[in-house]
Amino acid sequence: MLRIITLNLNGIRSAWRRGLLPWLDRQNADIVCVQELRAHAADLDEQMQAPAGLHAYYCHAGRKGYSGVGLWCRTKPDQVVDHLGSAEFDPEGRYLRADFGRLSVVSLYQPSGSSSDERQQAKYRFMALIGPHLKRLADSGREIIVCGDWNIAHQEIDLRNWRSNRGNSGFLPEERAWVSGLLNEDGWCDVYRRLHPEATGESYTWWSNRGQAWAKNVGWRLDYQLATADIAGRARRAAIYRQERFSDHAPLTIDYDCTLTSSDKH
């Protein structure tokens, strides 16, 4: 069984203080994809540099206290790619890919557009970049799992207050249509939705820190594992962990009925 976890940390140091590492030690994860590190390499202590004995790889944002993604892997990858070839987005630390034989796992942090129209336009530019990039990767014949914070709730069942958010970033018609295009035209599978097609409140992965969003479960499903058809069909279990709170996001764990073959291991 291949266990993959994705989690937006909202700051790796903050998540550590909230008890992420003891929980992670119990998960027996093969790969953990993390987003929003909000730290540079010099800010990471020894545990953060190799959490739970895993091989750790990071793509830090140039701007201090901002963005950044990481991959923690039980098996050492064949290679790690930390760039998209974008002068605009590579310095923001939004993409990190690990290759294991024919399988690639990506940690992705799509921009949020909620702070300003300028950032919303940047989000659209990132969407225009990442969609074709992932399609090319899939067309190469690789099996791919893209994990991360997409900052889009795809369907009405993916957020509590969908009516009042129809004009807000994260639930705009253009954003939702883009996700539909990934799924329906480019052939990606929303793995959680494949396993839980009707789930509503239990599917949320993010809650605002305003008001009592967490207590009242006024949430959004923003964190996904999108996968190519064959590996998606091997998914057997998906769970969102809410018993502890390490971040304003919750960890999404999916188990796939496969393993990294011996030829993939070092």
C-alpha cells in the first residue's frame, strides 16, 4: 500500500509547535506533500530537515515568510524537480516534483486570489501555466499524483456557504470551469471525490480563522490529490484528519493499492 498525505502547513514552524511531528510519526506515510512553508532553509531545525526519518526536499520562496512547498519521502526519489521554468512563479516556491520510476508525485501550491484583483490575475496566469504543464507530464506516459492546496472549491458540495461565495475568489465560475476542464478534458481524477462522491461537511479541508468557522464547520474543500487514471483507480481509502489542528488546513490521506517497485528504490 502506498500512503500519500497532503497538508498546507500555514507555516512549518507553527505546525511543529502544534504537534504535527508526533502525529506524522504514527501515520507510516510513504510520501508527504506540504505547502506554505513560510520559512527559508536556515529557519529549519534538524527535525524539520528530516522529519520522521524521511528524505526531505524543499522549494523555498524567495520572499521571507511566504509560500514554499516540500516533499517528505520514505524512499529516495530518482530525481526531484523544483521549477516550472516560470520567471514569475518559480521564485514563489509553488511546485516540487519527485519521480519514482514511472510514478511522479507533485506538491503544488496554487496562488490565492482573495487578497486583491492583482493576485487573482496572478492566479489565472498560474492556472494557464500549470494546466498545460501537467497535461504534458501525463501525456509522457507517466503515472502522476498532484497533491496540494489548489485554492479552488470545485462544486457546491465543496464548501458550506456556496451561495454567498459565488462571486469570491476560490469559487468563481472561471475557476470551477478550469477544474472541470482538468477532470473532464485532460483526464485527471479527483481521487477523494472518486471514493466519496456525495461527501459534504466531512470533506472540508480549510476553515477561515475568522469568526467560529472551525467550531461551526464552515469550511471549504481546497486540498486535493488529482491523479492519472490508472493510479487513481488504485485508490482504496481517503480520510481527512480533524481530531487535532496543526494548521488552518487539515491533512488529506489517501492509500493506493500499489507500492514503489524495487527498481524504483535506492
